[in-house]
Amino acid sequence: MPVPRDTGFPRADAENDFLRARRRQVLSRLAAWLRREPDDVNIMLPFHEVVESLGMLSERRLGLRTIRLESIVGSVDRTRDFDRRFRPTSARVRERWQRLALAQRRGEPVPPIEVYRVGDLHFVHDGHHRVSVAHALGLEVIDAYVTEVVTRIAAHGIRHRGDLIVKDYRRLFLERVPLGGEARAAVLLSDPWEYAELGEHVEAWGFRLMQDEGGLLDRVTVARRWYAEEYQPVVGMLRQADLVGDRTETEAYVWVAAERYRLIRTHRWDPDVISTLRSRR
């Protein structure tokens, strides 16, 4: 964003800064409506919903840091005064906003904001107006007191609130099927409900395994053996049979596992099964 022009009249410039930011917010809403984008595209990510979906483990204070404005995507108190890019959504914040913009244009010191960090995302605890003004003035970084929050599930891939549903179902899946390391990263689905279906499938596989071996196995053992003895070999066969397509490997696995049982009524995997599934693709 280009730096707004300085006319030499700071108060008038600050007023124009606010009007420009409001105009951009209105135009952004109109463009989203014309493109028929989801309603939550321009809404700030709510910190508490994000942490709940990812599963909070701990937090620690990192102190004063310089962070990129583009990494600030949400708010702790779910403010509706600003959109996802911290443009004012109404005239309600105008007086305070223009006062801060005037201070910035005069070169007066502005205190650091306070944020929570989740992955590479930041959520404002205090300083929404300062972030909004910094965006409007074309700045790229801002000073902030940072508290880092460590979560069970990585925040990577979150763009808007709809993504939290997938993260939440994935967190629940990993509680039922505690995969680790490479296996944890490899099992990925885009449809949140499929995580619930896959969890049921793995638990059923584990039950059959315990029946065959005549003993109880904990969830960690079942998850590890399912990934090594079932998932990886099947995904390998799907690759060779060209049955993955434009899906993730896990999505292909879930699909063919359901089709295998529906069509052939068996839990086994062999070339005949793959051939039948391939013919009904």
C-alpha cells in the first residue's frame, strides 16, 4: 500500500486517512459480495476459537518484538470495529482513530501493541486502533509485546473462520488416533467430517487387530500399527493404480476403503480389490 500523501496539514491528513480506510473497507465488502465469497472472509479471526480448535498446551511471554502487520489476523476480544485487514467498519472509532493517526503523522511516540502469537499468526489483545492506523499509513511492521501460545495442532493453513472447523475435527481425530512424526503430517483431509469417519475406521481396524491377536492395545500402538501396516501399504497400491487423482492420499484412502467394503464386503486388500475399485472410479 502506498504511503498516504503528506499535505503539510497533519490534522486534515489524519481525517483523510480515516475516510480513505473506511472507503476501502466498504469497497472490499462490495467486492466480496459480488464474488460470492463466504461471509467470514473479511471477519477477524477470533483468538479464543482458534486456540480452542487447535488445543492449547502452554503460553510464554516473549517480550518486545517487531512483527509484520500482515501476520496480524485476529483479535482477542472479537471486536467488530475492524475487518480482517483492520479497516474501520463504522464511524464509531473515528475520533480515537484520527487522534492516533495525527500523532503518527506528527512523529509522536506510539506505545507498542500487545498480541498473542499462535504459529506465525498474531492476535491483538490491546492496540486495534494502532494496527489500523499503521495499515492505513502503509507501514509494514509494528512493535508489539508478544505472548506465544503453543497448541496441539499447527495453525498453518488457517485463512478464515471456516478453516477452524477442519482444525477442530483434526484435533479430535488425533486425540482418538494419536499419530506422531511423519505419520501425523501425512494424514490430511480437507472435509472436516471425513476426520470423524477416519477415526471410526481406525478404531474398527484396531478392534479387529486386537481380536486377531487376543490382547488389548493402547491407542498409540493402534495408531502406529494402522499407519505402518494398513495406511502406508494401501496408499502405495493406490499410487501404483493411479487412484489418488487430485485428492490428498488420505482422501483417496478414505474413499476406496468405504467403496471396498460397500462393493466387495471385505476388509482385505489385494489386486482383485484394487482392480474392482479402479473399474468403478
